[in-house]
Amino acid sequence: MRSQRHWHFLHQLDLRLESMAELEQLTSWHSDWKGLRALVFGLGVSGFSAADTLAELGATTLVVAEKAEADLLDILDVIGVPHITGEAATGLPTAVVDFQPEVIIVSPGIRPQNPLLVWAEQQGIAIWVDIDLAWRLRDKTERLAHWFTVTGTNGKTTTVQLLTAMLNEGAIKAEACGNIGKPILDVIRDPEGFDALVVELSSFQLHYLGEIYPFSSAVLNLADDHLDWHGGFEAYKAAKAKVYENTVAACVYNVMDKSTESMVEDADVVDGARAIGFTLGIPTRSQVGFVEDILCDRAFLDDRANNALEIATLEDLAEIGVLTPHLMANAAAATALARSAGVEPTAIRQAIRTFRLDAHRIELVAEANGVRWIDDSKATNPHAADASLASFESVVWIVGGLLKGVDISDLVRKYRGKLAAAIVIGKDRVPVLEALAVNAGDVPVVEITAESGQRVMDEAVSAAAEFVKSEDVVLLAPAAASMDQFKDYADRGTSFAKAVRALIGGNRG
């Protein structure tokens, strides 16, 4: 019996090794994907795009998803992709074992501890995200795009959008994708192709990501976030650091965040790749930064030891939205990445002048009687809220939501002198209230007990109005995720704006 089990194990191992060898040959859109057994785990935006792409390639595909929209399942039926959904998709379905997948394309939000993924690891089955598949398929058109990869705890989306605008203004046809915009596999399949893809990467995506070769890459900053998912800060940091691996041209790091510089120092990059810093201070050689009110490049010019190129002014940046330190940092990082691709300063400046922030990012909702009401609902962690709070002098702070395992005590302690009052929302109110009591005991605090939806913000805004005086800012920067009481951060911000306009009659001053 023992010898039989041993033989069976060796036979299975041989099959796995053979399968891995075959998988390594699939490096192009034009490879023979027919016959590959691919399991798509999760059916969100990226999952559906992966299933659709694999079906187009002729791979034998199975979708497993506990939650799935009916219209997406209908399309899978039309294109002939079988699926397991609902309760049948929990745990490790027998159908998955019977399917014997050679590769699993996992939706990045699914934790590595999921029973199906644990089984896959034990079996030696390759686990990819859609980014891995897209990298292998990037040659669908003759227009082979350079990839610019961007991550960080905060500022990713703004930086990605700014960089995309800069590249396009510089006559480099670019598209934002990854954790933003169109699914990357939809972009890869565009029949006209692109010169550049600007890929926003979350820590979840990076955790699973295999080997890619970005043209230039950036980590914007690093702070506690998603610790419950990763299991701790070091694992979170390690995931973020993967963005620099195999970079070809420029590894862009934050001079003001030494952890990002150490990531570059430790990264295994292509010979010739440069370390380029961005800063809010005066740039030294190989940096982009600010000299008084001018954004300057001292990295991508011949005489960078003695000279700098003027890129834009603070007046130009103010056209984007409320001028804050983190907006300046995002602009400097995007500039560094754009300059690595040879975009001229005039094109970058024009892109900045015409760029506008997405909603719910330091957005001025209204101004009345000298009071500004600011929606920064996108501040879903303490690091993002830190950047918001740093931008104003006297704040009535609307704070709280899902904390994701993060302690906000340091944040409260840092800004207690700026707080005119704190209005606490969210289901994780207790640790927020405790942090305020211990670290800012003299700050007035109001707890909002409404459970969900518009009523939460109606009560929060009404409470905030009791404490404001002229030149104060009422700041929605929750330092927490939104899904406890709202659909998402956009819904939270929209509810805030609606409550503000109802209170002050829509007067923007």
C-alpha cells in the first residue's frame, strides 16, 4: 500500500512538472492556449475580463465565484464558459478538484488563506492575477506598450491619472488600467494598441504577482493599511516592494519616506535602471522637487549637477483642485515617471493645467460664511487622512468607518491641536472614541449612532455645524473604509455632499 501511494505521488508530481513546463511556454498572445485548463476564481470586473479573454484564446475555462452578477453569468453561458456560484463555490468544490486546473486566475481581493488557494499551493498549481496574464498577452498588436507600474498606500489613482495625461500630452498614447479604469485585459485586447500602459497596483495584486518587466515604477508612500489581509506590516511592505522588481528605466521613490528608498536599494532591477526621488523640498541630483513655487526636474537633463528644468508652478497645480502637500507629491512623482519616458516639460505643464481630480479627493463641496466643507472620502486609511489634516489649520473632523485592523491613536495625537471637534461615525466607533479620549481629551466629540446611509451624514453634518466658526474646515477624511455604512467611499462622499448642500442651501460662497 505504501509503495502504491508513493508511485501515485510521483506520477502526480510528474504531471504537475509537465504542466508547469507547458505553462512556461505560454508567453504570447500567439502561443497555443488551446487545451490549457484555467480556473478563474472570482467574477468581479477583472475576473470576468480574464474569463472572457481565456475563452477567446480557446483555453478550457471554469469560473468559480461565490458572488456573481446575473448578467455576467448570462454572458458566460453565451460564450460557453461553465461556472460554479453561490454556496457551491465555497470551500474547495469537488468540481474544482475534478477539473484539475493548470493555472488559477484569482481576483486580488481573495485572501491567500482561502481553502481553494491553499489546495492549489499544495498541488503546485500556478496562481496568477489578471496582470500576469496580461503581461503574457501584451503582444496582441504590433504596438508593444511600455508598462509604468504605480503603487503606494495613498495617491495611486491621482498619480496614475496625472501620468496618463502627461504621456498622452507628450504624444505617447497611454491608458490607465489595473486597479483603475478599464480591466487591463480589455486594454490589451484593444485592436489599435497603446504605446504605454499606466498600471495601478494594489498590495493584493502585488502579493500574487509573478514576473513582469515595467519600464518605470513607483512606490508613492508606505503606511499601515490592509494589515488584516496581509497579516502584518512587513508582509504588506514586501508586497508593495515587488513593484520595483525588473524595472528597466527608472525606480521612482519618495525622498520623504525612507522605506520606499530602501525598497529600491533592495530591488533586483535591469542593469541601467536609475533611482529617481521625488520630494516637496529642493531637489538634489536625480530628483524632482520644488524650488519655492516651481516644480523642477534635476534628474533627466545632462547637467543635472548644476541645473534644473522648470516643469510647472504652484499656480498651475492649483488649477487641479485644492492645493495640498499630497497633491504636490503626486504631481512630482508623475512628473518623474513622465520624464523617464522623455516627455517634454511643456507637455507636462499643459497636462497639469488641464487635469482635474476625481470626486471625493479633497473636493470642495461648498463654502459659506467663511467655512469650507471638504469631501475627502477617499481617505480610507490613517495615512490618507494624515495628508488631509496636514493641509488645514482648524478642522471639524468627520472620522470613522471600518478600520481594517489599524490603530489611529498616532494620527489623533499628531493633529489634536488642529481639531475644533471630532464627529465619529462608523461601526468601528469604539476604538476611534477611545483614541480621541486618550490622546485628545480636550477636543469636543460627538458620536453618530445612525446605522447606515444618508441619515449618518445628515446627523454628522448637523453635528459639525454646531462647532464651526469662520475659517474652519469641516473635513470628511474618515481614515477608514466605508463598506460598513455605505456602498463605497463614493457613496459616503456623495451622502456628505448632499447633507452639506441641504444644510447651507447650496451656497458655494
